[in-house]
Amino acid sequence: MRQAAFDRPVLRAVDGLRFWRLLGTGRGASMTLGADLRRWALFAVWRHPDDLDAFLRRSPIAARWRDEAVELWQVRLAPLSSRGRWGGVDPFAGAVPPAVPEGEEPEGPVAVLTRATIRLTRLAAFYRAVPEVDRTLHAQEGRLASVGIGEWPVARQATFSLWRDGAAATAFAYRTAAHADVIRRVRARDWYAEELFARFVPFGSEGTWDGRDPLR
């Protein structure tokens, strides 16, 4: 927790790091109130893969992860599609997505990031809806792994998930009753002050997440 504060000025000075967020994680598969204080994440957008390689070789932050973490997993992601803002910024502006025929889902695994700033007047309604979505997500066919993440406790929340393919991710988002109902209420009652939804093609994963690499 100390390093979550001390690493920020170091990250601000990293060459080629265009956008980043240090994130805590929840105990559930999606956005839950419980926190796992031992597990942390870095979401980062890089100017070029060489900048990431240099960070992993030279940064004291990356060295500490390797030396001190009980478990470490990382994955490189190519943005496939995105909409919305994160802190008023489009993190993927200018990114060239992998070629996928129009109207078709990408073959192979996809990663999904959903992130929102929840309006204070909608917090209670939001968290009442979370347990059923979390249970559905745990049981969803095609889910490889998922975790709730957040910048701030309670109000700035996100979910990162990995799926067998794009069709599985779409089936959960729009065809499961619990999640589809939440989407409807989010739109009808204006739960979010800001939101971001992005899909990625994952590549180059290494390490383990809960004892395994979910992409292997």
C-alpha cells in the first residue's frame, strides 16, 4: 500500500508511458465492495512495445514486482475497440485496431475492460445489483478469468475479464439476464458520471494468475 503512493511519481517520469493507473483489486470476479489488499494491478498504455520492454528491464518498480511478489502475471493487449473516457481522457486515441471483418467477432481470446465513475446518488443501487452479476459472471461459459479493480474505494470501479472468444464476451454482456438488466438501469437512471468500455486482443502473456496463466 505504501508503494501504491510512492510509485506514482516514478511512473510519471517513465519514457513512453502514455497513460497509466495503479489499481487495487476486489475479492470477487467483478466490482464488489470487498478488497484484496495483497493484490494490485497496473494498467498501462505504451507509445511503443520497446518502451514497455525498457521499463521491464530497467525500472525499479518492475524489479520489485519480480523480487517481492508471491505471484506475478502480465499480458500485452492490442486495443480492438473502445468508447468512453477515463479521467476525461481517451487512453486509446490513435491506436490502430487489429483487422477483423466487419460484423464478425475476433477469433481466439479477448480481454474486456469496463470502468466507471459511479454517481454518489446511485452508489446504493449499483452495489445492490453487483452480487447477482458477480455470481452470473463466475458461472458464465467461456470466461477464462476476471477480477474487480478500482482507483478509489467504492466510487471508481472497473472489471477486467478474459474470454475464450468474442462471442462468449458478447453473450455475457447482452444475453445474461442479470447483466442485461444492469445495463438497462445504468442507461435509464444515469448511474455513471463517466465510463469506458474497451475490448482487446491479448498476446504475450507470462507468469501466473491464481496459480495458472489463464490464456494457456
